[in-house]
Amino acid sequence: MNDHIPLGHDARADVPTEEGVREVAPDVAYIRTAIVNVVFLGAPGIGPWVLVDAGLPGTGGLIVRAAERRFGEGVAPSAILLTHGHFDHVGALEALLEQWQVPVYAHPLERPYLDGRAAYPPPDPSVGGGLIASLSRFFPRMPIDIRPHLQRLPASGDIPFLDGWRWLHTPGHTPGHVSLWRDTDRLLLAADAVITTRQESAYAALTQEPQMHGPPAYFTQDWKAAQASVVELVALKPEVILPGHGHAMRGEQMRDALQRLADEFEQYALPSHGKYVETPARVDDGSAYEPVDAHEEEATA
């Protein structure tokens, strides 16, 4: 990874609301839980809503309070959708499920990390880039077990309870990583396939200085797949990107930066060295890891 692709503050696509969330569309809003975004999909007072991802451990109360301010006290989501199972995206999930007895949808390739069977590969602090990358060796990677709630995302690409949205398999950061897309306004929830801050750096993650960036390098398992996922997202020509890390961004400047990231992925995203740069990894038993063909496993899942 070298240099960065800057994004001007005028490309920001989010507006703070009285409810304490940042609104991207009347039915799309998010909060930032320290270093990661949690998204609320659904219009307040109109029909069902869905929570996308579950933030860091200990942020369950923050998420519930934001949801109650937006949708009303006691109005639970119809479902929780996970873009992937890393600790910063499922940290409050078990606490939320104690309060909200709802289904949790995820891609089948993420299931081993959500039903207690397998841990993620060890993070790779050698990719460099800042303090968060250096500290990643200490991040939790063991699976959670939410089997009573866990459901597969429909193979059709539809998203339960959300008309007009579809999920896209965007592997690389993890085998079953998904992004969400809505054609009507070309709104992309990119999760960690593409982010708008340099997540390896604690300073950048805290200040949220906008820049187009590939997936967080210290946790990315398959760089070839990650690059292919960026190319797939570029082809959508999104009007707005809401990432898992960083601010929502919109417009031509954002699309130009995304295109540049895809065209020059090796310069702007791929680490110059690292344990998974040449050989992708997948944990089978919580300790050993080996390459896996994600498409083959997906077909048999």
C-alpha cells in the first residue's frame, strides 16, 4: 500500500439528524461505534426496519438507544443482517439478541464463524500502516454461536423485509463478505469491501479524514478476491457509498476515486508484504488455515 486517494469533504453524503444518527436517505441512516458503522435500513414509522451489523463489543446500549430514537421505543428490527463476522461487526450481537429475538441473516460462507465451528485466520500486523494494524494481533477472532437465530441470505439475492435491496457476494476481506445495493438511487452499502478511511491507522480511524481505501488490510484473507470485488462494485457506478468504516460519500468525485482504486489496486490497496498477499487463508479448526475456493464451497453450502 502506498499513498492514498483523497476525497474532499464536499463529497460527504451524510447529514446529522435530531435522533443522533447520520442520515444518507430518508430510510438509510447510520451511527459510528468508535471505529465501525452500524446501519439502520427502513423509514421511521413506515413498515419494517433492518439492522446491518452490530458494532464493537459493549456498544449494544448505544445501538438500542439510537434505534429507539429513530423508530420508537420497543420497536425491534425485523431482522439483523451481517455483512461478515469480524469482531467489530458482531461485537454487540449477542447482547442485542437478548433484547431483540429476531433472525440474523448472513452468507453461508460466514456460517462457521457464527455457529461456533471455526475462528478467522490470525490477523496480519505485518501489513503496516499504523497503530490499529500493529495491535490487530490482539483482536478477537474466535467464533460466536448464534445458531438459534442464524439464517442464510436467500440465494435469489433478495433481502428479507427490504423491498428494492439486494445483497452482493463481495469476498476477499472474508469468504462470505456481502455488500448491499439498491438500484433506485444507486446506493451501495459496501461494508469492508471498500472503505473511506485508512483503517490501519488509529489517527485516521478517529479523525475520519475521507479517502478511498481498500478493505482493512490486517484482516483481509484473500487479496485476489478482494480486488475482484472492488472491480465488481465499480461496475455498479454507485451514486452513494456507505462503508463499514468512514463517512458515506457521493457523486462524481467518489466514483472517480473508486475507479482509481480498482485500476491501481496494487498501489493503493495491496500490501507490499504480508502472510496472505500471495496465499489466501481460511481457518478450519480455529488454529490451522489453508487456501479455499470460495466459489466451490458456496456452491455446496
